[in-house]
Amino acid sequence: PRTQGSQKRNRTTMVSALLLRFFVATASLAVGLSADEAFGCVDPNNPDSPELVKIGQRHTICLTLGNSMNWSNGVEYIRYTFRPKADQYSKFHIPESYSQLIDEQGFKGEEVAVSVASQDKFSFLSQYYGVSDVGDYDVFPFLTAIIDVREGKVQGIAWDDACVFCPKNTCKENIYNYNGEKSENPPNKSCFFPQEDCNKISKDGETTCDITLFVVWTGTDVDGRAFQSSGYRFSAFPPASLKDRLMNLIPNLPWTRR
């Protein structure tokens, strides 16, 4: 079972006058709440202390799931936090997320979107679950966030192209603005499974369709040292080597629901 946090399940947050201005690898709020107020991601044990990124030390990452691709007028959401070591290629798996959110309809809505944040920066949206081009539903379980850091300060968060390990017919664009429109800058593609396949996988007790986030780092830490883990992102590996790396070589990290 998932850890129960102080936030009630299915809490609805209304973010009024939320207009978004987007840049490559990052997004910033133009009007309304500040990025820190709406999507800020800090160490929950030390929320008032700035947490500059240092290689080898743990740093807070937040993953937010919303029940719509359009977050501009408010969204029902669940947020998780975890603390990987900076510059360590890390895997964050939410157990039973497919069966609880989708199969058991834990979210009221026809879509589930994913956003990743660190410090006061956050990614574009990626779709975890939604309507396909032919009217049925697809699931995008594997995502890699590339966190760009300069002297310990997060500059932006980009999604890696994750289609190097699936056939072309199960790969498509998967990056959205916060108003629900697809973004063309930067482009991003992800592998997907038809919902019918995920239903069978889930009933067999497998976790392939659960949300799994991989995190890599690029840039420099607070001491000016260069990060190396971005070389381990999906798009940097030949397809034949990725399955073992995905499922076996990277340990899961503990998470906390907020």
C-alpha cells in the first residue's frame, strides 16, 4: 500500500490566473502564483533552507501526478518526493501505480499527467495515461528527467527521448505545455503500451506499466564539479543493453507521498 501523507487523497488545488511562459528544458510561471509557491520542491525536513546540489549528497526531487493534461485552471493531484544522490543514475518506481490509479480508477479523469520539479524549476508535462490517436488509451510508464544544474542551482528539467528501446509504432511525441497543448520546443518522444496490454500485465502481477522515473544530472555542482550521470540516459545507450539496465542494474529509491 502507498504511504499516507498529510495531504488528503484527491485533493483539488485551484491555481487561479495561471499563465505559463516556456523555455527549453524549463518552465516558469508568468502570472499568478510563483513557481516556488505552486511547484516548489524542497527538502520537507528543512523547507526554509536552500538546498544547493552537491555531488554525492542527497537532493530532493518531486514527482507530481495530475488528473488532466490541462493544469491552468487547477488540477486534482498527488505528489511524491524522493532524495537521490546527486549525479547518481537513480530509479524511482511507484508500486502498484497502474493498478491503483488506472485499473481501479484512483483518479477521476481520463488522463494522468506527470511533472517533475527540483528547487524552483519544473519540467514540461508528460502523459502517463491518456486517449490514443485512434480513440482508445495508451500508457507511457518510462520517463527520464535530465536535471540541468549550474554551480548547485537547478536551471531546468528536460525529458529524455525514451524511444530507443521500443518499435517505432509504439513511440510518439509526449511533451505538453501546462494548458494541455502539445509542445514542439523541445520535442520529446516516449514508448507506450496500449491499455489492453497493461491490463493483462497488471493482472499477471507484473509492474511494467507502473510509473518509473529515472533521473540523471548535467552541468556543475555547488563546488563547480561536472556531473557525469547524463551519459547514462536512455538515448545514450544502444537498445540491446537497455532492458537489463532498466530492470536490474538500478536500485529503487524510497519515496514519500506529500
